[in-house]
Amino acid sequence: MKILVTGGAGFVGSSLALLFKRDLPDCDVVAFDNLRRRGSELALVRLRDGGVTFVHGDVRSATDIEAAGAFDVLIECSAEPSVQAGYGASPDYVFQTNLVGLYNCLEAARKYSSRLLFLSSSRIYPIASLRSLPLVVENTRLTVPPGAEGLGWSGNGISTDFPLTGSRSLYGATKLCGEHLAQEYAALYGLGVVVNRCGVLAGPWQMGKVDQGFIALWCARHLFGGNLSYIGFGGMGFQVRDVLHVDDLYRLLRIQLGSLKSGDYFTFNVGGGVKNAVSLAELTSLCERCSGVSLEISGRPDTHAADIPWYVTDNGAVTAATNWRPEVSLSQLLDDVFSWLSEYRKILEPILGH
Ligand SMILES: NC(=O)c1ccc[n+]([C@@H]2O[C@H](COP(=O)([O-])OP(=O)(O)OC[C@H]3O[C@@H](n4cnc5c(N)ncnc54)[C@H](O)[C@@H]3O)[C@@H](O)[C@H]2O)c1
């Protein structure tokens, strides 16, 4: 079996590629990436040492994908992953990579009759609807009041029943269009497809930036020093996300791949869930505990047009279908990230510190 991981030098792609190769040593695992994300080049040594073949290429080019050769499974992790992409700037890169690039990947998958695991995002849910949830402040976080619920939301999180009408950012729109395209490829050409709409993913080798990968960024700034701000929603740091360790995502993909058949099409919300939900202010306390460093964090009340105050994943459907549930706690996850930052400080500080 050959697995092609597009975006295979990125945080999620490289982690998955190495774990698949570790557990399925007879399998050819190829990581395909154009190394656009700063820090992705650091994956090349890890991939080589882990027995994963690296192919430099761009999903925007069908010829590049063809050069990676035939495959049986495609794990699509290449993306412009920032929800802020295209705001005040051209949408060209996010559109060409996330949508045209996905189309090129689907065409290759059709040619080779491969199965597809597509990493979608919680950001396919509309911004205005998520902002209008009746949240209340409880200590240092926003939360859904006990007993409150509506279509697709409750204190347990957001499920796939959450209504899809409304604007969601260009990033979210390209992901949702990608899901629709993948569904058509399953229906028309018999591709087996699983779409996982992931909430925040984190773990070692995430090259965190302000607009994407905030867990790694928060940890790194505590350890290496630098600026952090609570941006938006009053600038208090009360906004909440649930966080899933990339190892937990891998365990899910293994299960899904084990039973995925031609023509199947599944869509799940996947994330750390209620137990792994945290506000930025709480994350600061956890990082202080792990690093022994206390930073001055400024508040910037203005909210970015794409930002949302609260997102927690309701894993009910994916757990019912696969028996999978997150196993890595938030504190274990932070321990992992801090150990990684300490071990590779020399190469990481220029990228993640400031
Ligand atoms: N990290 C998260 O919290 C999260 C949450 C939900 C969904 N996702 C999705 O998971 C996938 C992986 O995200 P990530 O966090 O690893 O991001 P990442 O930026 O670390 O990885 C993406 C990789 O894609 C590569 N890439 C970008 N444009 C490319 C192109 N045109 N051709 C080939 N490679 C290209 C980048 O160089 C990078 O290595 C993305 O599809 C993202 O939308 C991530």
C-alpha cells in the first residue's frame, strides 16, 4: 500500500506520515509539500529518519502531483490554513491551494481509485451563528449556560447539525467547497472519503503563528520570551477552543482507514471536546505553570472579522461511529509541546520566539 500525504511537511501532515510509517512499516509513505509554511523545512530530516519519502511539489500543479506517482490512500493536509487569509489581501493563494489544489488531488485520487481522508475544519460553520450563541462569562472563560441548547449546539459542543447558512471566511468557504467536491467524487467515481472537520489541533512540530497554531505559539513565547496579546472579544482572553493532540487524530484516522470502502462518504466533527476546552486566559496560567515564566499579556479589544468567541467540538457522532474518543489530556499535550520546545530550542527559537 502507498499513502500520499499532501502537506506532508506541515505540522499535521508530517506527524501523520511518520506515525503511519512507524505502525505500517511495509507501507510506502510519501510526504508531498511545497514548503511554503515557515518551519516546514525542519520536517525533512525527521521524515527521512522515519523512512518517509519526501517529494517537493505543489498541489496547484497537477503535473507535480503526477510526479509523486500512484497511491492507494490520499491524506489531504496541504492548505493555506489561516482563517485570516484573504482579508485585506488577495484571496488567490487560499483559493488556488485549498480549492484548485484539492481538485487536482481529487483527480489524482480518481485516476488511481484511491481512498481519501480529507482534513476539513470547524471553520466551515458560519461566523455570525457562532457569535450569536448565548454565551456567559464563568470565571475566566466564555461558556454555554447549563441546559441551553439549539440546533447543532449545546454545552457538549457543536455537532454537524449546526446550520450552515452564512459567511465563514474564505478559508472556511474553501474547506466547505472541498467537502462538497469530495462528496461528488465519492458519488460519481466511487472514491471512499472521510471528511473530518477538525477543531484546534496541537502537538510538537506545530509552527504556531498568531493566526494559526496558537497553542504552540503561546507555549513558545512563554519559554523563549516575546509578545502575546489577547485579541478580540473585549481583550480579556476569555475566548474558548477545544484542543486535540495530533496523536489522537492519528488514532482516529487509523480506525477510519481500516473500514473505509469505495463509495463511502462520511463527515464528522472531530476535536478535543469539552474536557480539553480552554480559554486563552486559562492557557496562560497553564503555560506559566509549565514554564515558570509569567508574561505581561496586553489586551486588544478589537475583534477580527473572522474570529469567533467559542468553539468546542461535539464528538458524539464520531465516537458513536468508531468508538474513538480523545485520550490525551490538555496538560499532557502541553507537557509534550514544552518538552519539544526545550529539546529543539536552538532551531525553534528563531521561528517561534520574538
Ligand atoms: N492545525 C489545526 O489546528 C487545524 C485545524 C483544523 C484543520 N486543519 C487542517 O489540517 C491541515 C494541516 O494543517 P496544519 O496545521 O498541519 O498546517 P501547516 O501549515 O503546518 O501544514 C500545511 C502544509 O501544506 C503546505 N502547503 C501549503 N500550500 C501548499 C501547496 N500549494 N502545495 C503543497 N503544499 C502546500 C505547507 O508548506 C505546510 O507544510 C490543513 O488542511 C488545515 O486546514 C488544521
